[in-house]
Amino acid sequence: MQKNDHEAKQFYIWCQGDDWERVVDLDTKALVECANKQIPLFLKPLEDLKPSILFTGSYEDMMCRKDMMKEYGAMEKLVRNGCIHMFNHGNHPAVLSNAEEYAEIVYAFINDMM
């Protein structure tokens, strides 16, 4: 369905380049295979991650669960240096629908970590 959505297609091209469709197909195949075989998506627990992590999202994101803030809060407690920023408006992904404010938040996050 996403491959037929014009905005999604533009986003995939922006992120992956001209071979975006192959990347999306392989990613989907890998996710379905993990689900079917009950293989975890991550091989190590979040607690093992060393870098700081900025969790971002939008309250209006129709592609994410409605309890995303609760889930982010649980993940933030597991990582060493986590930070959450939720946008009041925007769709999926937040980096696209809130590009300018997103850039400012990421810039500040990176500077705070240095």
C-alpha cells in the first residue's frame, strides 16, 4: 500500500535513492520473516546501546500506535542517555512533517551530548 502512496514514494526515494523499491521490498520481506519465525528484530537489548538516543514522533502519526509515548517512556528508561520529543502535529515520519523544527531539536540534542 505504501509503495503506491505518492508521498511515501517520495520519502523512500529521499531516504534510499533510486533503488528505493528494492530496499522497501527487502525490508518488508525481512520483517515478515522475523514475524513468521518469531525472530526478535534486535539481537541485543536496548540496555546495551552506548550512544545517546533521541526518540521522536508525532501525536497525529496514523502509522504508529496510540500509546507510542508510553512505549517511548519505557525505552527511555532502558537506555543510558535517552530523550523524547513528541510533535503535537504532523504525520509519519516526524522528520518529514516537522522538518525545520526537527532539525533544530536534533541539532540541540547532538550539541548537548558533546
